[in-house]
Amino acid sequence: MSTQPQKRPQGGNDDGAAPEAAGAVGANAQAQKRAGELDSLLDEIDSVLESNAEEFVKGFVQKGGE
Amino acid sequence: MDRRVIGVETEFGITHTGGTHRGLPPEEVARYLFRPVLRWGRSSNVFIPNASRLYLDVGSHPEYATAECDDLLDLIASDRAGELIMHDLAQRAEAAMTEDGFDGSVYLLKNNVDSQGNSYGSHENYLIPRTTHFRRLSTILLPFLVTRQIMVGAGRLVPATDETPAHYAFSQRADHMWEGISSATTRSRPIINTRDEPHSDAAVHRRLHVIVGDSNMSETTSLLRYGATDLVLRMVESGIPVGDFELENPIGAIRHISHDITGQASVKIRHGGEQTAVDIQARLLDRARRFVRENGAHHDRVEQIFELWERTLQAVASGEHAPIERDIDWAIKKRLLIDVAERGGLPMGHPKLEQLDMAYHDVHPTRGVFNLLAARGRASTQLEPERIQRAIVDPPATTRAALRGRFLSTARAMGSEHTVDWVHHKLVDRPLDALMLKDPLSAEDPRVDTLLGRLGERVATLREQSLEERRAQELPLALSERYKLGHPQELAEPPLI
């Protein structure tokens, strides 16, 4: 059993020797990619959640436990 | 203790919604949920083949108590297996309910509070030596537990009240604690419960029952939670000076800390001065590191626990939470809520955010929001999925749980009436041979072999079924039969004398 390696955000462009301008473009592309990933995640979450949030929340009532 | 038995009991919230009619009340859903359990064990309170306990608790809460574990990853695997076991039961309940005309979805939530503020728990049990000085234990452990929430709290979106606006807090449970130490559970919940049922030799051990914790979804957060607590207990047991953090008012402190996500809340120390939760935890971490330098590490995750512990404290102290947003439950959830609120322009306290807070704890593998985040790499894991699957059916191999699992699965395969609990193992036909297994750290006992041998010579033909064979059984996987009886011909010819 091994620990999964921690994923670290990749810095800048794939090309390690890229000049600063290219680095900025890379960072921008990276940010866009992250925004796209986030949109896709949030869409997925939206698609699985009960559409009436308020009803879901109010309907979740338990008796005390323990 | 170098080897310590740890177990965790989880109460799940349950709800039914989304159908054409109003959802069934929780007690009705719970009845459906436990139908296969009742059929399997003729009770809604059973020990199952992986040696854990599955039952319906006070208030119709489905509850799962892990078997005895002496390894942190075994413990986390068993706890995660509990989520999958509940999910399996929920799927079956949903199908049965639909058949009866109650369509909609069944939700099992591994959280600790409902929309009305009812709370249910995640109880940790640690085996400690009977010789542990209880006053020393409480003066060190209580401040640790009160402040631990900044590292291992599950996070909660607290709805607005007349006095306070909606806000995000570290802990689900902090507002539901009423005492430091006592014997109560539902009436007035203490942080440490003194119920001392050691399920072992009471002259040697006692059971420390901690009921202040939040239910964790993250395996990484769980590792920190059980790992750090075990390390603090080791220091208590060793008798070394640990420092004086005794709090003037533990219950005031636990709430005060929970509701200040900036981590700047300071609490009064009994013998003078004020400290933040980070101050207290940082000193305990420092002391624990020194303790391990001097005494050695007792398992191979100690350094990882220290690293997580330190990184989390730094994140809280600096207010820069990004470094822990994949590892620590409250921070993972907080990141998501902020992302959703920003995208939708939603105010804190919006029902959609409250719903997300709950859905984070949904145990459904492809609907539960924590599980969706983990699948996309936005939450870290510690266990291979295969190990969690195995934990649904396999007892932990290194503790008494292994004996219990073998005993009950063998008796079932032989069609022999039996009863088991944490300590007792009895074949109904042979009451005088009932066994008490009082050492939870022992995975072997010849008395068990002798007793099972009395079930007849065909015991020798039992064959352990593969995971595939068990999945193919009609029953929920967790209740599937472990052994298959062979033909009598398979018995070897008796030797000629």
C-alpha cells in the first residue's frame, strides 16, 4: 500500500526554457484550463443534485442520535 | 501503547426525496434499509463477516462500527467500507421502495447535523492502559480535542440566526457539545464520554470514548485525525511533561474556535493567558516531534502525519488555505462552496450552498460530492479502491476481529446457530463452550479452532470464496457468505491404523 503522490500544480508552460512572455501566456492558458475544469465539475455537480435545493435541505430532518 | 486498538462508530443521516410524492420519513426508510440485514441475521443489530457491527441506533440512525483495528490504514479502510456497505443497502432500499410505489432517491449522509440542528455522531474508541492517570489524560487530551477541529473538522455552512449571519465554521459537532467529560450521550453530550466498556480485560485496559469528532470524508484528514490523537495518547501514557493548556471553559472554547475560520480566536488558559487553537496545536506538534525523535516512530506514517499536521496549522495561521484544499475536509468543502458561490453570485447561506454542504457527505460513489471531487483529483486519497472493496468482506487481519470474522462465517457455513459480540463467541448448541476473547490485540487463539472443530469434520472442506464469487451472491456484498462447504467425499480417507 503506498500513499498517492500529491499532485502539484504545474508552473507555467511545458517548455521549461520559455521566456517570460511565453510563461505569462502559459499561465494564462493554465488559468483558462483550470476555469474550464471547474466549470465542468460544477456542471457535473449540478446534474446530480436534486433540483430543488430548498426542499432537499428542509426535508433532511433526523431524530437526534447517539 | 505501541499497538493500540482503535475503532470508529459512524451514525449516518438518512433521507428520501425527489419522488412524485413527499419522501418517506427516516424511520420508514431505515426499515427498508435494514430489510436485507434482518433477513440475514434476524436482527437489526448484527456483526457482519468483516467483523464490524451494523445496526439501527437510537433515532433510526443506521450505524456502522468498525472492527478493532491496530493499523491506521486498516481503520480508514474499514470506515470507508462502511460507506459502501450503506450505499449498497441504500440502493436496495430504493429499489424495494420503488416497487412499493414510493419512487425517489435514498440519501445516506455521513455528516453530523440535519437542517434543524439535530446532531448525530462519529465516535472514536481508543484502547488505553488501565494505569493511565485519568486526570492527566483529561488535562492534556481535552485541549487537544477542543482545538483539533481546525485540522480535522468537516466544515459546516452555519445558517443565519437572529444574532449571526450565515458563515462557514470548522466543525459540524462543536455546537452540539455541552460538557467536557461525563457519562451522558444524548442528554448532554460530552467531548470525552466516560462510558468505560473496554470489551477486554478491564484490569488491564480501559476504553477511551471520544464523541466530539466530525465524520470525515477525506482519507487524508482521517489519517491526521486518528494518527495525531494516537500520538498525543502516547505522550500522555509515557508520563512526559507535555505543557499546560488546560482550558478555563472547554465548551465555550470549542464553539468560539469553530466559528472563527480565520483561526485568530483565542481562548483562556486556566492558569493564565490566552492562546489560539494554532498556538496549542503547534506546541503539541512540537512536543510530539521531540517525543518521536527520542523514542522512535511506532509506525511508518508518523512523518506523513507530522507533515500534514504542520502544513494545516500553517494554512490556518496564515489564512492561506490553498495548500490544504485537497487534503483537509473543511478546506476542501470550503473551496467548493466559494467556487459555486462565485460562479452563481450566491450569498453565503443560499439553499444551494446548504445543499452542497450536505451533498458533500453523500456516500453515493458517483453522486456524493466528495466522491466527485476525489474522482477529479480535487481531493486526495490514501487507499487503493481495491483495498476498500476487500475491507467490505475481510476482517482486519491483525486483531481479534480476525477471530470473530472466522468464527461467525464458519458457523454460518455449517448452519450452526451462534451468537457473537465484541468479546463473546457462542455456539447455541454448546453453551458451555462459549468463549470470551478478552485480548483485542490477539488475532489467534487455539480455543477458537477447537470450538469450530466441534462443528464436525466437514469444517475441513470449507473453502474461502473469492470476491467475484461473493459479488455473485444475491445478498449485499458485506453479508455474502465467506465460506463454501465442500462435498463429504473431499474429506481425506481416515488413516489406517
